[in-house]
Amino acid sequence: MIDCFSGPTMSDSLIVDASPNNIQRAAEHLRSGELVGIPTETVYGLAVDARNPDAVAKIFSAKGRPATNPLIVHVSDADAIRHWVEGRDEPWLLRAFNQAASFWPGPLTVVIPRIPGIPNAVTAGQDTVAIRVPSHPVTRLILQECGFPLAAPSANVSNYVSPTTARHVADGLGDQVAMVVDGGHCDVGLESTIIRLEESRPRLLRPGSVSAGALREAFGDLAVEVSGPTETTTAMPAPGMLPKHYSPQKTLRFATQFTAVEGQRVGYIAFGKPMMSAHRVWVLSDDGDLDEVARKLFAAIREADESDCDVLIVDKCDQTGVGAAIMDRLRRAVTP
Ligand code: TXA
Ligand code: MG
């Protein structure tokens, strides 16, 4: 590490603004099988051409991701997928698909029977595929310019915290991507809600900002099958939902379950008014607004992880609305 170096770093030149020219360049990189960091409303994605198995393979090696963990396919609108669903002649599936598509563009991922043209590498050999229509305007432009679907996991090294700024992507994967298109700070800040469409009712595989309540209202019913952090994961419905995930390097504990040791520098991520003093405190929302907490949480964990603190502590919240997703991520992030 060169401490005195204050000029632009290599990764600075990787981050480009979303000018029409850069959108075009991003599409060219993607067309030629390269990796591009893209902004979405949830977290930044590490995108490749979903039809190209060689390009898809690069994602797994760049992230250090197990090949058994399938990727989400991002498309510019629901129509192409709907056309295929219609062709399957399963009325329940079309009905459920249309219901799910009413949340698009937006932070909902839908697992449906596998569609043709998507290679095994994307689905990890499963007979289903995860689809999402993102709402971030920059990524919508990139998808339109490409004219093909993009496979994109969160743009972090496997098991680390998901990125919510272009800088986070460049910091973690700068030497792996052709460019990172800057779309500002992600609005939602947590990965999309994932549901699998099933004949009786959809099944929640990963909580997100589209809440269980909103899904229940839309579909009439919802099965909830999110594996807890202490459960074994032999038959994982969403293989990425590992007990330990999203973890910082430093020890992270819930503030309510923590007693400081003399001389320890504690970094405290508070959701509202801090309950205690600490060496450093990050207040995510003055009035404890959970949407704001979600938006800022991952950036705060990263910043705290890079700070001079010895140990990190974080608040808990009610598991209603987006609170369920916040607590889901934190239970996987805290040190066992
Ligand atoms: O918000 C998001 O979903 C972000 C942005 C970039 O779109 N992407 C994201 O991707 O979080 P990733 O790869 O970090 O998480 C995708 C999750 C994993 O848990 C994976 O196991 C699950 O989706 N998944 C993908 N395909 C699946 C399938 N066919 N069946 C069940 N789960 C699937
Ligand atoms: Mg991820």
C-alpha cells in the first residue's frame, strides 16, 4: 500500500458517468463478453450477456462464487418473457406471472420454469430461472442498448457486503470489470425480494423492499420459506441464502447482545437515536425511518469495516415491511 499516493487510482478511471456515449460503450463491452458494473435500484450488479456461457463463467471466477449458485437474469421489460409463458399453456403460471409483473420495473425477482436460450451456467443447472426487470433508468438504457438479457449478481466478492455505490464495485472488483457505470447511490440499498411462482401460491425465497405484506395482498396468499441463519442448507430454495453471507471482515454483533471490553474501539451503526456512546457512531436515520436505514446500511457497514474500530455493533429493528429484509441480512452478517 502506498500511503502518500493521493492522485487518481486505477479504479477511478473505471468509473464512468451515464452519458449516451458511455452507455454505448458499456453495451459494446457486454456484447463482446466482458463484465460491466451496472447500477440498479437495489444494489450494483456485475453484468454479462446472459446468453454467453463463457462470459457467465467469468462472473463466477471474478466473485469467487460457487457454480451451484444461480444468477438473476435482467430484462428490459416483461413482454418477451410473457410471450414464452403464454406458450406454455399453463393458466396458473400466466396468471401468477402477470401478477408478479405488476411490480415491474422494480425490486422483485421471479423464479419461473427455465426459458430457452439461457445457458446452464446461469441457472446452475436448475430447471428454473430467476428474472427481474430493474427500474434504475441507467440500467434500463443499457438493457435497451444491448437488446439481450443481462445475468447479474450483486457486484461484490462472494460473501462480502453488496455494493450500493460505483466506488464500492471498483474497490472490490476493479481489476475484473471493463467499466463501472455510475448511477449514484442505490435507492433501495438491499437486494431484490425473490419469489418462486408455484401453482398453489408463490413462495418467498428472499425478503426485500417488496414486502411479504404487499405480495400477500397482490397474490392473495404467500408461502414463506426463508432459511434461518442456523438452519442447514441441504435443500436451499435460493442457494445464495446461506447462513453466513454479507459479512464484514470485522466482528459484527447486535448492540443489544454486546458488552464492550476495556479499551476496545467500538463502531456503532445506529438506526435512529443512538442507545449508547461509542468510539464512532453512524446514525442511519434521525427518526429511525427503515427505508432510509435500508438505503444506507451496506455503505455504513463497509465504512465501519474500513474504519479504525476494533469491533462493530448494529441496532435491530421490527421485522415489518422492509424491516424483515434488514433483519434477514443482518442475521447473516453478524459474527456467529
Ligand atoms: O437486487 C438484486 O437481486 C441484485 C441486483 C444486481 O439485481 N442481484 C442479486 O444477485 O442480489 P445475487 O446473485 O447476489 O443474488 C441472487 C439470488 C441468489 O440467492 C440465488 O441463489 C438466487 O437469487 N437465485 C437465482 N436463480 C435462482 C433460481 N432459479 N431459483 C432460486 N433462487 C435463485
Ligand atoms: Mg449477492
